[in-house]
Amino acid sequence: MTANTSAESPGAKPDRMASTPIAEQVRIIKKGAAELIAENELVKKLENSQASGKPLVIKLGFDPSAPDIHLGHTVVLRKMRQFQELGHTVVMIIGDVTAMIGDPTGRSQARKPLTREQVIENAKTYEKQIFRILDPQRTTMRFNSEWLHKLSLAEIIHLASKATVAKMLEREDFKNRFEQNMPISLHEFLYPLMQAYDSVHLKADVELGGTDQKFNLLVGRSVQANYGQEAQVVLQMPLLEGTDGVIKMSKSVGNYIGITEPPEEMYGKVMSIPDMMIVRYFELLTDVHPDRIYTIKNALQTPSVNPRDLKMELGREIVALYHGEEAARSAEGHFQSVVQRKEMPTEVEGVVLPCEIIESGGKVGILNLMCAMKQASSKSDARRLITQGAVKFNQEPVSDATFAPVVKSGDIVQSGKRNFKKVELPS
């Protein structure tokens, strides 16, 4: 992986900057945002950019501690894409130095730092996924070790002088740990300062982050000012609720939609979200124009409009972004036949059973069968699905966790409304 994957001036499209009115740029940028600090500063930067033809520098940093991306992660990435499409320069900072410190945000104890090898490997996986969203020809990827490793001790001390301990203890997680007499290592104070120095080095005009990053982003503003630079605008994006509509989207919770999931699975999960989340998902996960979202909001207040139809539009929009229009139409057809009309899908993935789970006479316990078919993460998960009435064997409901059918090639195991697998016996 290279430090810079783009041309010298990625994202620069002066014609787009010149042709898009400032008010419209601001409207697009604010779509779905949680907080903008400060709008008048953004307007001034956009005006100067349009007058000079020089794109704004838009910064987003990430510590690639978890390389698998779900739709919750894409909220801020989609906003970066909108900046690209408005002609501005997008810079993705791979925090290979800051990851080795460990971001303390939201932590009750120091985060375990990553090795450089782990960072590099995770970054490669992350890069492949983010370019499903960002334009690779208009994206600069930079490791912050490029400049942070070059800082002398005197320069680090000078940087540390830009913040006080009292200021650091205003941060909620530090404050809580201090009040509870829990240890706070001095190196943790360096994290927001190093992130801020990234902004100084890049002369960032705008930095994006989640609402949980507010403290770090504001430190960037103050440190830039202390270095004699114009302070960056801070644009915070909300943390997306998962398919349950309550808890933040998380793989560990199971309420996530992965961007590499098959189109049918992605579409089906979108259709499972609560109706109250339709507008929020449109705002945060699609490129649908604010005018259309306004129409959708009004439609949801109209008794004659079925929210299901708007959710289907949402499903098509999201699947098309990651798999294309044709895959989106196919996924919708699959959902209509399998879920709405309860038909068997025309194509079902086959899974070869491991010999060790096949008992005498060809029997296989349903719990082992579901785990082998990757329709449950564990036996307890399989038992839970059976209790919920979500499991069928050859279209017959399974209610007994001790069920052990004699299996043959071609048998169909179903978990939930959309998860079908076909048994294949070992040769």
C-alpha cells in the first residue's frame, strides 16, 4: 500500500466548484450532519475556494483497528464523497502512529495499541472497502507517520504546550476515569494532540468525524490557531443506529449491514429496519437529494402511503451503491418472491457437510447442521433461532432443538426469512 494513491491534486474539479452555488453546497454538506462548527466559517471558506479555484482540503482520519466496514462506518465516508463531487480535495489519514497510541475515546481504560504490522494489514483491507464509496482517483491516502515520526523532542514538547491538563480533563472519558481514580497514562493525552497536528501539517480546511470525536476535532481547531493557521471547520456526523433502530450499528451486537454482503442479504436487512428509521437511513446512507428526502418525510405522514414502498426504494438505493443497479433490481425481485410470496429461491448456495458431524445412519443434529451451514454462529444461537420459530428443514418448521434428520444432498435448511442453504454430502 502506498502513502498516496492519487494524482497530485485529487478531487479537484474547479468547474463543479464554480457551477454549484455556495448555498447549495452548504445544503448538501449539512444533509444528515449532527453539528457544524461553524457554518459562517464554512461559507467563507467555500466563497474563497470558489473565487480562487482552489479546492478545500477535507480531512478524515482513521485508526484501522477493525478492517471490516458496515453501513455505520459509511456515514462519514459518504459525506467525504459528497465533498469530492463538489470538487474539493479529500485526504484520508491512516493513523499508523496514533493507532500505536490508541484512541481513548469512550474508553474506561487505555486502549490496547496496535503494532505497525497490524495497522498496515488492516489498512490494506480498509482501503479496498472504502473505494467502494470514495473515488480512488480523487482520494489521497496518507500515513501520519510521514510527519509525526519526523517531529523532534523539542517539537513534541512545543505541541504539548498547546493544551493544558485541565483542558484534557474536560473530556468525558478522562474526567470519569479521573473521578473514579482509574489510571490515565500520559501518552493518552498525546492522541488528540497528534490528531490535531495532522490538521496542522495538511492545513486542513474541514475535518470530519463522528459525534464521539468532538473533543479531538475541536483540539484540532485550537492547535491550528496556535500555529498561526486558519482554524478548520468541524463537521460531525451522527452514529447510525443498527437494523433494530435502537443500538449503534455493531457487528458484535448483530444489528449491522456489511458493505460486502450479498445484494439479497443487504436488501433484506434494509427491509427489516423499523419504519421510523427510513428517513434517517435515506439521509445518512444514500446520495438522494435533500428535496427528495423532504418529499419522503411528507409521504410518511400520509395514511395512503405504505412505508414498505419507501423502504423498498431505500433498499434499491443502498444496494445499487455497492453492487450496481442490476443487482439492486435482482435483490428486490428475490425479496418479493422469497419473503413476500414465500417462494423458494431459484438458486441456493450449497455447503458440504464435514464428515465428523454425520452420525450413524446419516443423521445430523439440527444444531450441528445449522452451525456447519453457517446459519448460526454457535449452538446457543441455533437454539435461540429454533425457539423463535425461525428454522425450517425442507420447508417444515423445526421446533425441537434435538431434531436430528437423516440428511441427503439437496436438503434445504432455512434460518429466518432469507437465509437458505442446500446440503451437500462429502464425497
